[in-house]
Amino acid sequence: MPRLPLVAIVGRPNVGKSTLFNRLTGRRRALVDDTPGVTRDRIAAEVSVNGRSVLLVDTAGLDPDASGEIEAAVQEQARAALEAADAILFVTDGQAGLVPQEHEIADLLRRTRKPVALAVNKIDAPRHAPRMLEFHALGLEPVRAISAEHGSGAWDLLEEIVAALPKAADAEEEAPLAERPLRVAIVGRPNVGKSSLLNLLAGEKRVVVSGEAGTTRDSVDVTATRDGRSYVFVDTAGMRRAGKRDRLVERGSALMAVRAIEDADVALVLLDASEGFTDQDARVLMLARERGRPCVLLANKWDRIEGEAAGKRVREGIAQRLRPLPDVPVIEISAKTGKGAGRILPLAQKIAEAAARQIPTSALNRWLQDSARRHEPSMAQRGTRKRPIKFFYATQTGTRPPTFVLFCTEPSEVLDSYRRFLENRLRETFGFAGVPVRIRLRKRSAVRET
């Protein structure tokens, strides 16, 4: 998967960033609430704008006047996250009017020397349009009135900012995995042991380890050679779960983690086994999978699990949460004692190589015919008649993640359950365990053209 331009949505808390994100991505996956800082679900989505794909990211609320240790950490992460962005959508609140903090934010954005577009949100009717005039004082262009709630002006502004991005360079031919360092992103919530794991994998203490959550506030690259293989390990800022005091931290660190995942060959997703598999662990894992990266789930701090009964409960809890992703491999580890560490890099290399594998078309078509024989798809409804869906042939159109096009008579009638069956069969047949697989269905007439 190529590295996508990253467009960050920024602004003060509670100006409508998540509403705009949901509007532009066509989803209501991020939680929207009138309380500042409650955003805590989906934070990144791929969007096609006039034929160009970009990665849209919802970020922490910027507040130059933030005080307190947690708030300061949030702002430090949010500012660092801007460095990972390629373009910025600055959202303001037209109902609240221009506030002094936004002059400071505008100065910060200008210093990035990146394309910036200013969205004056909550202009929900023509009579509200004069409210946007005072925002020209920020000295940013373009300035556009939008309503994230109703959609007016939002997509047009996104088109403008994407058009301002540098033209996509021709993708350079990347060296085969065997001829370059394997890039491994280490991601997870704060204080699950990411820095300790990096030091363990690198074979020496390369990053600071602290019991205080949030010690790592930027992505840290460490190059090391293990067993004759070169690696680049990326320790990322923790993607924090929601809480009463720290609900914005996830957005500050997540943008940096997204970029680290985008650049990686494989993602190691850590969880704290002593706390079990949390909702935020699931979000981190899904983020890596959605970005097409092969993943290994590492249940860290296993040295804190006392007794077989406790271990069984943790394993069952993880298995339950992984039911939608049963192929993801799980390793029980302790970054403190070294338990399980010897399995991590061989498995990471194995699934990274699987993600880059090209399957011969002849083997794919044998697989497709065998799969259709084992489990026939449901019938397609045509008016009052039902007709069988026929699959003809398959071809692979991409790697990292492996992407396949299957030609059939009625793509729109193929059930999601049958897609999952085909994905699982692909993994079983071609060794794609731990690797996201993309299946695209294309229509082809049952009558062969002559």
C-alpha cells in the first residue's frame, strides 16, 4: 500500500472537528458530543478526492493556554502530530466567533509551511454568513464558511486543500524485503511496555523507559541488526483510552501512530495482559488492519499473570475480542523478563513476507473453483426469480495488503458472510494469517463474449 498524503483536521476543542470528519468520511463512527474532548472512536479514514486518495485524520483539540500536566502533554503531542501531516484543515466556530487562542494556533500553523485551509464552521444558514468575516484577520487562505452538521461547503473545502498538495510523485520501485531493513511499528496504549519491548528487541537500552504513562511523546526510530537481519523499530506515543482527565491525549498521539503504521511493514500491537483486552486495544488493532498492515498481537506483562486459572481467563478474553479477526496471531510475552521474545521477530518477518507475496493466477483460479464447490454462494434475486451467482476467475492486483479481484455475475448480491468465507479461505490456502486481505468483486456476464 503506498504512503498516502495525510490531511489533519485541527482546531480548538468542541468546534466540530469530529462532526466534520464524519461528514467527509461518510460515517458516524467517531463519537460526537457537546462536551469538549469526548471524541474517542475512529480517528483516521481513507478518502478519495477527485481521484486522489488521502488519509483524513481527526486530531486533539489545540489549546495554547492549556495548563496542568495532562493538558500540557496533550498539546505537546498535538503540535508534534502536525509535523506528520501533509496538509491541515483548521476548524473554527462561527457561532462562538474569533477567540484569541486562534491567533496563536494560526501562527503555529503558518510555521509548518504546509497547505492550510480555514473552515469557519456552524454557518448553517445564509444569514449566518457575515460571521465568517472576522476570521480573515487570521491571515490564512482559503477561508470558507461551512456547516459540518449539514454538509454545506465541507466537501468543496476538502477538494481545495487536496488540490494544494504537491502532485504525487511517481512511486519508486521499493527494494524487496530481503534487501532492506524490515520496518516494525510498535503501537498500543500508553504504559503497556512499548519502549521496554523496543529495548528488548534492539538488544540494548535505546529509549527511556518509565512507569509514567506518556513518556514517549513522538515516534522514535531505532535501527538494529538481529540474527543477521536489519530492522527499523518505531516506538510510538501511546494511543490513550478515554477518561475523565485525559480524553484528548489519544488524538494527540494517534496521528503520529497512524503515520508510523503507514510507513511500517508490520505492526506489533501491545496490550497489558494484566488489564485484559480493552476497547482501546481493539481500536489500535483495527487501525493497523484498516491501514493494510500485517499485525501481531503481543500480550505483554504476562509475568504479572499468576496461576493457570488467571492465564486461562486472559486467553479466553483475548479470543473473545478477536472473534472478528481470528487470524491475528497472539504471543504471550514479558518485555521485562524476555518471555516469548524469541518468537516475535521470526513471526513479524514471516507475515511481512506473506503480505508482499504475489500468487500465480493459475493457483488463484484453482482456489476459486474449489471454494465455490465447497460452499456455493447464495442465489441472486432478479424480480420474482432467483438465479445462482457464478464466479469465473480471480487475479491479484496488489500487495501490502494482498488485493484480489474476483469476477462474478452479481457482485452486489454477494453476502458479506460469503466475502468473509472467501477471505478466510485465501488465508488458509496461501498462508495469509495475520495479514489483511482485500477482495474486490467485479461484474462479468455469464455469456462469454466472442
